[in-house]
Amino acid sequence: MKLADVTGGLRLGIDVGATKTAAVLIDPTGAVAHEVRLPTALGEEGVLATISTAIKEIAAAARLDGAGFTSVGIGIPGTVDPVTGRVSHAVNLGVEDLDLATLVAARTGLAVRVENDVKAAALGAYHALRDPAAADGSEEIDSMAYLNLGTGLAAGFVLGGELWRGARGVAGEIGHIPVAEGPACPCGQRGCLELYASGSALARLWPSDDPQPVRALFDAADAGDDTAAKVRRSFMASVASAVRILVLTMDVDLVVIGGGISNLGQRLLDALRAALDAQASTSRFLASQNLSPRVRLVPHGVPVAAVGAAFIGVPGYAVGWR
């Protein structure tokens, strides 16, 4: 696919996940020229080794040496200082504190920028949806929220083509907004939204050995299982609440759903839109916001976090706390 507003040389983006790492090379025409995926080795040395291997494999696929890259960006879980490239509290990677940008630059001789993976995915989704060749992405998008439905729940904002991080970098951490007098959350609060609208929430509410537990839940509900239907209604209402929070706080043009749960595809989108419409049916105010048409799925098959990381790495890209 061709990404919007891409100029310059070859841009490398790397998305470091808890199990897999994806890397993409975007060429001067804006196309994803090469893509590699490899297992992520955990721990600080494991993460560094994985990133080094991804760079080498992309370079080999493109028949380049390190000098061929115009920029390198990395998306990674945890708390990230986008100015220094330091990563902390990336628990699922076994990383407590790592000066990632400096260490990768020292190993590779490349200038490196680092961003939180959800924020990188937000930027990647924004550019992917603005692909002129996409069936539903040709219109101008001024503002967008990316809602990551994975093991946890978090969001990223793109306003006027740039990430909005907030005063301290926590913009979009809506998973830790308490919505009920509920169970304890690892963050220290109780009843956080993440406890009701995430993969970990489904694991608690609908225990399953199925390798695709969300699909199994939807299948059981469609087959007439009353418990599954109740869990699905509750889960989708909570996801709808997350969308409502994003729209009512930032009034974005679009809310794009990504993360592992989004792999369910149209079934998830249909259920979410139905939940939003049900909530709007009892509120003239919500009905006036036209919420359900403002929700999209992340483009299928596009490694948006790696693509967004490539844009993070562009020299001159804004990296302040904005």
C-alpha cells in the first residue's frame, strides 16, 4: 500500500512486542517495500538483540548497509521518554529501565527514536487510513483516536497529523479511568475500565482454553449460550464506553479499533456499533454525536505500530510533550 505524505529516503520502523517483533521499510514513494517478523527475545539484552537482528534482516532484504536508512524508529511497550528514547516499566518484555535509543545507536551506528507502541500504532493507523487507494480512507482526517484492545486497554491520539502525548505523556491511558466500584486494578485503583474492556477482562469473565477466546465467545453467544451472550453484551458495552470517553473528551473525527481483539474483524465492529446505537437510543445527547459511524477497524494486515514507528524516526519529527 502507499502511505500518505511520505517523502525522503528509506525509513525503518520496528514494533517490539511481547512475543513478536515486526519491522518495515518504507521507500521514498511511500510504499512498504519490505517487512520482517521474528520472535522477541525477552530481557534487556534479548530486546536489544532482537532489534539488531530485525535491522540486519531488513537491510539484507533491501540489499543495504546501515547507511541506506534515512531514519529508524522503534515502538515498544512501557513508559517511553520520546526525547531521550529511554524505556521503563516494560513488564511484559522483562525490561525495567533501558536507555534504548542510545544503546541501539551504539550497536548500529544509526540515529534512533523511540515511542510507546500504542502511540506509534496510532500514528501508523492514521497514515494507513489516509491511503488514497484504500476503499474507506480517501477522505481528509484531521483528528483520530486509536483504541488498542489487547491484553490491556489504551489509546493514542493523532491531531493534525501529529501525536498528542499530553503534559506528561499519559494522554490516552483511559484503561485506568475507574468506571465502577469493582475489583482491584494493578494500577492501585478499583473498577478501572481495563477490567471490563480488554483481553484480560475477557479471560476473567469468560475463561477459555480456545486459542482464539474472543472468537469462541462470539461463536458461543451466536449459538444461543445465554452466559456467553451476557458476557458479550457486557464486554461490548464497556468497549462502547471507551469509545464514548474518547469522543467526548477529544471530539475526534474517527476512533480506530486495533490490538489483538480487533482481529475478530467485522463481527466485532458490528457488535460495537450496535452497543453504541443502544446507548444512544436512550440519550438525545449521545444520539447527536453520531458515534457508531465514527468507529473503524484498523486496516487489515497493516503492521500499524511498525509503520508508525517509521514516521517517529523521521528527522525533525516533533518529539516534545505535546
